[in-house]
Amino acid sequence: MAIIEVKNLKKKYGPPAGGLTAVDNISFEVNEGEVFGILGPNGAGKTTTLEMIEGLKGITSGQAFLDGHDVSKDTRTVKSLIGVQLQSSSFFEGLNLLELLETFGALYNRKVDAMELLREVQLEEKAKSQHKELSGGQKQRFSIAAALVNDPKVLFLDEPTTGLDPQARRNLWELITEINKKGKTVVLTTHYMDEAEILCDRIAVMDHAHIIALDTTQNLLKLPGLSTSIHFLVDKPLDIEQLKAITGVTSVQSEDHTYRLTTDNSEATLSDLFKLSREAGVKLVDLQLHQPTLEDVFLKLTGHGLRD
Ligand SMILES: Nc1ncnc2c1ncn2[C@@H]1O[C@H](COP(=O)(O)OP(=O)(O)OP(=O)(O)O)[C@@H](O)[C@H]1O
Ligand SMILES: [Mg+2]
């Protein structure tokens, strides 16, 4: 079931003539219970899209529905159903983490078990600390706890791991996965391919205000024209025709003692390749398998990389 429905959504900034169209007529649905990612480079329109759905930003044309409520008409209801990760700068000074969460709960007229929320984001030892005393990763986790005070159905995360070190990013991925497992729908934006690949059930790829692809992560990686390649070095030359005859192989390139095979069945190709080299008494060195990534998908779809 769709918990979010976006229909021909458009956002224009600036004067009607010559203004900038940040989001241009996009449509998509988010299913209840999934982790939905919006992936795209800087300026693609990701934040603008989220903020329109959250009811925080006016819609130029089109509609968005959250759990059946029109976000531009039933804004209050929508706000009660969603959790939005706040920018860290907006936290009051002088209150500790427990007090902050209780205060946010009061804003929603809710009594919250602040300690339980802190436990959920692994910050219970920091309960009596001030926000400014937290590390970058801890701040991000706290902002997620803050977004959960009203027990929302949908959690919105705008680039949740930007600026974090690899370990802190992985911790946050685990946290997001845990929250999702407990039944919350998660909508996040990112320009990290690995993040999208690991976390998201489905991904909308955005570029220049448009959605240029939307599918499950697995299907996006099966886009025609993307192939797996196998690279290796040899101590003695291998026969090109024999390599071409290997199961799954779609092309063979060789230069000096380096070979590059593309394949549509990497397992079968690898197994045949090992057999062939063993029989020919050839040693394979530095064997590498390159499987398509979302980076390749993006390049294929747009003709340019994610970062310019
Ligand atoms: N308040 C605003 N007024 C005018 N233009 C804006 C405003 N907010 C965003 N824009 C423009 O709209 C376009 C989309 O911006 P948006 O913030 O939605 O992109 P984004 O995909 O979130 O980018 P990033 O990855 O950098 O966060 C950009 O060209 C941006 O400059
Ligand atoms: Mg943004």
C-alpha cells in the first residue's frame, strides 16, 4: 500500500518569468514499510521534494498525499504523522538530551519515554550531556531520536550521513535499518551510492529536477548495458578464441599479459576460466571482479557522474 503519493509535483523558485524550476513534474509512490531513497547530485531537487511532502514548503503545482491526506490542505495532520530530522543548529542550549526530548514531546502534546528513545539510538550514557558535547555521529543519532518523539509513521532523513566518518556512517545505517524493521517507513535523500545500495528497497534517481529512473535497487543494477567484468594478469598468454567460448562471456579484450572479460554470468565464467587456466598451465594473477554499481547506473542514465 502506498503511504505517500506524489502526483505531478512541481516547485518553481523566484519570479514566474525566468525563475528556477527545482522540481519538475515528478510523480512517485512510497510503499508503507519500505526504505525509499532519493539519490541525486547537488542541486537535483531532493531537499525541495522532501520539504514539499513534509508540508514545509509550498507546492507550485501538483499534489502530494501522505497516508491519504493532502499535504497542502491537511498540513497539521500530516505533521502529526511524520518525523523530520532537524538541523542540529536548532537545538536549545542549556538543556541536556533527556530534557530536550521531553521538551520536543511536549510540543507534540506527548509524554515520551526519553530514556528509551536515547537507548534506541545508543545515547543513554549521554543522557545528561548537552547537545554541543556530542560528536558528529552522536548528533546525527540524537536528531533521529528527536524525529521519533511523536512516534511517526514516516521518518524523513535528508542526507543523514553527510560529513560522518565511515564507522559513524555504518552505525547510522544500522540504526536506520532497526527503525525500519520496527515498522516505520523511511524516506531519505543521499548522494552516496553505497548508502542507497545498502539501505534502500527502492530508489528514485533524480537529476536536474526530474526523476530519471525509479526501481528496486536490484533492478536498477540490471539495467541493460551494464555488465560485470573480470580483469586479470597471466604469466603466459591465453587463447582468445577459447576465452570467448567461456560460458557467459560477452567480450574479451587483451593487452600484453592483461585480460578483461565482460560477462552476463560471472559465476559460470569464473569457474570455466579457472578450469581453462589450469588445463593450459597458466597462472592467473591479480584477478578482479567488477560488478556494476549504482555509480555505473547513474553514469549510464545521465552521461555524467554524480559529482561534477
Ligand atoms: N529557497 C530557495 N530559493 C531559490 N532557489 C532554491 C531554494 N532552495 C533551493 N533552490 C534551488 O533549487 C535547486 C534544487 O535545490 P535542492 O536543495 O532541492 O537540491 P538537493 O538535491 O537537495 O541538493 P543537495 O544535494 O546539494 O542538498 C537548486 O538549484 C537550488 O539552488
Ligand atoms: Mg539537499
